[in-house]
Amino acid sequence: MFIFFFFCRKVMYYVSVKNNHGLFLNHLRDTDFNGSQLANGAVHGFNRRRESLSKMQSVLVEAPINKVINILTSVQESCSNPVAQALDRALEILRTSELYSPYLSHPMKEDQMTSDLVGGLLSQGLRRRLSNYDVNRSSHHSHFHIPSSPTTMLNQVPEHIQVILETEPLWKFSIIDLETATNKRPLVYLGLKILSRFGACEFLRISESCLMNWLQMIEGKYHASNSYHNSTHAADVLHATSFFLEQQRYKAVFDQMDELSCLISAIIHDVDHPGRNNAFLINARNDLAMLYNDLAVLENHHVSLAFSATCKDDPVNIFKNLSADDYRTMRHSIIDMVLATEMTKHFEHVSKFNNCINKVLPKASDGSPMGDRGSEESLNDIVTHLSTDDSRLLIKRMLIKCADISNPCRPLELCSIWAQRIAEEYFDQTDEEKEKNLPIVMPVFDRKTCSIPKSQCSFIEYFVQGMFESWAEICDIPELMEILKNNYQYWKEKDKQESAEASETLVTEEDSQSEQIKEENENS
């Protein structure tokens, strides 16, 4: 019973056992037990259990979170009452299983748009018996033909497309113009240009034909019928990724394998997206939700499909000439980045990134990023810290996340187009949820009542602004931050305008009803 008691206690009691097991064993040996109380060999059995218990305690105490809890508990004993109470709260938080899950503040409860948007993006869906959704709609294959040999190379790109691609290094580059010029096949052309600039064929030791075939194959697996999650979105994320990689700091932090892993991740990150989110697939008991146990359903599918389709066919296998070690490293990096685009882990990834950069990037007095720009030694220390494996992993996650939801940072014309497209895709999902009697994941995205300006304001406030402010600490992006600020103000004004118009309409309707009632009373 005594042994069982100790096994049931928390870590601090394991420590007590380790420190006092000798006294307890001596007491046990000195006690006059009869045969029924202590069977032959029981002391040896206790020795073995004691050794196992000590080993268990050692393993548990080695966990960093346990070290932190033990340190805070020790400090708490000598603290004043207010500090001890604050530490109690801190310890309570540290003992939870979701250390990086967000606590969303009370204003969200008063804002139905924000509540639905945040809840829908962070939701894993509701479980109930519902009909299936066919993720593999046949329509998306009809738009593309994958030839046995590439139809074009970089130097054979039509002139009107080349003109558009000339502005590709700039943030104002219009992926919508490229979409129109290429008949909704922008990923092949932009992918070939960007991957060529980053030396993909040389590093992967493949021909340009293989790279071209691969891009055509991947683009063919995007659904052109989706209003948002199509190959144009993939190309847009690819462009943002390449733009970030061109920043001088990342050239010092990333090697070529890192760069190409980022670019490939951007290209494949939404391949075969059905135009419905994870919560929808889970609620519909879709085969993919069953396959991936409701966890990062689409993100797992995107990366799994991309690798299986790439590696099973030699003409499109861009990894075929890599060494086993290089392939394993690239694969791990790509999987990690694509999985990082799942929105349920958004705040966790941002928090970990902030913890990483806060160690080495004290704010300069002028508020500029990078701390003291005048100190070469300081900059070298920063680069050294950011170049560690753990730091590079967090930076790559943050990079693709920023690229993935960078639409609000695009020039207003592009930002508005993307806002309309994502809303349309959510409208379609809501329509289907109603039609199939599924739980409605985001009720505010009803095409009859939704306010796009309000949805954009909520999205920027809860997901975009904080993340890009953190990103700007190590990425020199003043142009993007200024555009984001201006776009937010634009959507705010549009929201106020819509609200005012709605109020005027309501007053007019009420006046009209009053007049009608008055006339009816007079006539009667």
C-alpha cells in the first residue's frame, strides 16, 4: 500500500522517495514482520521496485517542464503572498496539456463574425453521423493535360507571359494577371522561373524537363473549380515564399536545401484541396478524416499525395537523384512546413517563434527590427542563433505560414480579389452544409448576409497582424506592413459604411411600415 501511494503522487513525491528510500528500507528491515506481512524475498522485491522507482523519477525530472515546475515551486516557498499567488496561477497554466493553445479574449464573444471565423479556422469539427463528401471530384482533372514531354521551357515562354514575369521579384507582382495570361496555369510558369533562379535543377541533379513535368503534374492535381484553394493560390504562396527568401538575413541563415524545401512546400501545400475545410471533412466523416484520425486532415493529405505522386513516376520524380540522407532531410523539412499551415496550431507556432527571436532580438530604441544594427558583433550573434537547427525549423514554419495568409498584405486590388474568393469558397461550404444537414462551421459566411469587410477586419486582427509584426522583427518588410495597415483601414471604413447603409435601410423600412399602418388606421 505504501509503495502504491508513492506511485500515485506527483513528481515532487518521487523526489522524496529518491532522497529517503534508504531510511524507509532500513525501517522496513528493522520492523518485526510475521510471515503473512513479509513473504520471503519481499525485501529484494522492494529493492527492485525501489530501483525502478528511482529510474522513473530520474526520467521524469529530466523533462524540461518538470524542471521549470520544480524551480518555481521552490521559489514559491520563500515569496511574499501576492507573488506566491501569482506563481500558483503560473504553475496551474504550466500543468495544462495545451501550453500554446490561445486564450481568446472576451470581445470575441460580442462579435459573431470574429467568433465564427476564429472558431471555424481553429475547429476540428463536430462529430455526428453524416453523409460523405466526395473529395476527389472528377471535374478538376478536365482542365489539364500532362504531356509526355514538357511543352515549354523557360526560354520558350510566350512573350506576353514573359512581360508579366519580369515583375516577379517585386511584392506588387500580380498573380491574377499571370492566372489570366496562362489560362489558370500560373504555377507551371512561375514555378519554373523561381525554381530556376534558386538553382533547383543543379541541386537536385535533374533535367529541366523533369522539373517541368513535375510542375505540370502538381498543378494538374489542384482543383481549378475552387474559387480560392487552386493553383493560383499555390503560385501566390510560392511568390511570397521566394520574396521572403531573398531577404539578406535568410541568405546567411538558410542553405540551398532549406531554400528549395521552402519553395517545394509552397508549391504542394494545398494540392488536391477540395474547397472545404478540415472541420467540414470531419463532420462529413470523409474518408480522409478517417484516414488521418481527424488530425490535420488536409495538410497530411496534401503532403502525402505530393510525395507519393512524385516518387512513383520517374519522369516527374524530382527527388530521384538525391542521396538517401539528403532526401530524408528534405522530406522531413517539407512535411513539417506543410503541416505548419494547419490553422489549429497557428498560435502555437507564432508563440514558439516569438520565444525564439526574443532571446536575441531586443527592440532598438527607434523600434526598428534587428536590434542594434550598428553592431557587427551583435548581428553575427543573431545570425548564429537563428542558424541553429531548432531556430531554422521555427523560421521555416513561420515563413510558409506568413506566405500562406499574406493576402491582406498585398496591394489593395489583389487583396480585394482574394477576399472575395475566400468568402465565395466559404459560402459554397455553408450552402453544402445546409443542403446535407451538416453542422454549419461558420454561420456568418452565408452569402445572403455576410459582410466581407467585417470578415477581413476580424481575420487581420486575430491572425495576420500579430504574426506579421513578429515576422517583421527578423524580416525587413516595411512595404508589406504599410500595405497591411492601409488595407485594414480600408476594410474598417467599408465596414462602417455598410453598417451605416444597413441602419438607413432599417430606418426607411420602419418609417414605411409606420406610414402604412397610419394609412390603414385612417382608412378604417
